[in-house]
Amino acid sequence: MLATILLKHDFNKNVANPYIILPLAVAVLLTLSPCVKAAHPLITDDSGTEGKNHLQFELNNELSRDGAQDAGEHSITVAYGIHESADFLFTVPYLVSRVRDPRPVQMDSGIGDIGFELKWRYWERDGWSLAARPGATVMSGNEDRGFGSGRAGYSFFSILSRESGPTALHLNLGYIGNENKLDERVNLWHASIAAGYELVEGLQAVVDFRGQGNPDKTNRQSPVAFVGGLIYSLHENLDLDVGYKTGLNAAEAGDAILFGLAYRL
């Protein structure tokens, strides 16, 4: 996988800025065969669904750096329309960790906790819509290596979307039941808001702000993050995206590059 190869590269050697991989990632994405539609790189979800018997495949990637540690999260999400206004979603994450200091460099990787979700859009009128998204995770990741929580988790999100012409706004309010064996907080809140604007046909600029409860029991500060990015519709059934995430306070981990694609059938 491209992201894993990039993490293995020593960013401090012959590269002045680690985010040189951003255009490289875009170049690779543009060589892929046509496929999708997606809300990535946004953290905030929208109320849209696939439609009955339609499928969407997403490949999303996040490469981050926090001090001497690099991390990669690569996930495959499949969404299937069980009704015109309801989707079933299945997500498999693959996690990569790379510690650069102290030497020698240490690499580890593995499957994370697999997630299942149901998204139901239950109301819409005059460009406004509301949806609910309950979800659960299973204990598929190894908690001893930092790839899982050791227990099944659950969540519930409420979604408000507003679309008008070239502009879209989305608001998420949620609860995360962070059941774990890691001595982390269990009850976490989530709030995020996102906006998108179609610059030209097929190209959308997006921004996102997210606040969330801190799982670290020793830290009362809630992590706050900002995401900015672009979504390009290469084809009616294919979207490519790229973005940049940064923490807005000390509780949020270091900066990250986001890129992905989505293919709809």
C-alpha cells in the first residue's frame, strides 16, 4: 500500500518537508481507474444515502506525525443501500505505527477494530434533512500493540444537513461508548460542523471543525481539530479527495495528510 511505503521512508532524509507526499498521493490517485462519491476528507458525515441496492466502496487514508512517531490509518468502507433512505456500512481499518527516535526505527502494523453502522435519513424538506447513525465496533484489533480497545464499542450520531445551490452545511452531534481495556474514558461526546462549496463543476472545497471528548483520563482538555480539503468528481461514479488536518489545541495529535477515493455501483 502506498501509504505504508511512505511511512517507511525517512522524512528527515533528503526531504525538507514531510508533506511533499501530498502531491505524490494525488498523482497516484489520479492514475486509478474510475469509480465514486464520498464525504472524505471531512470528519463530519452528511445525511446522504446510496439508494436501495446501490453500493459504494471507499478507500481512505490518513498519514500523521506527532513528535517522533508517524502513524498511518488506512480504511476500506463498504456502504450498501438497504432502502432509499437507509444504508448499512462496514469499515475495516488497517493501522501503521513508526517510531523514529530512539533508533533503530520501529515499525508495526495490523488490523484495527472493525466497525458496523446503520445510517437512516428519516426526515427531509426544502433542502434540510435529518439522519441517525448508530454503530458498533468488534474486538478485531490487538490492544497490546495499540491497534484495538480490547472490548466491543458503540456509538450514536445525529446528523443535520442543509444543501442550497453550490453550498452544503452539515452538523453532527454524537456519543461514543469507548469500552476498552486501556484505562481510557468510556463516555465521550462528539460535535462537528462542516461546509462545502462547489468552486467549479465537479470540484468542491470543504472545511471541517471537530471537538470530541478526550479518552485520556489524565487530560481534561478536549481535542479540537480543523480539516480543509478538496473533493474532485473525476466521473459520475468516482470522487477523489485530498485534505489536511491540524490540531487547534494541545490535546489534538499532530498534523495529518488525508487522501482517498470512493467508487459507486
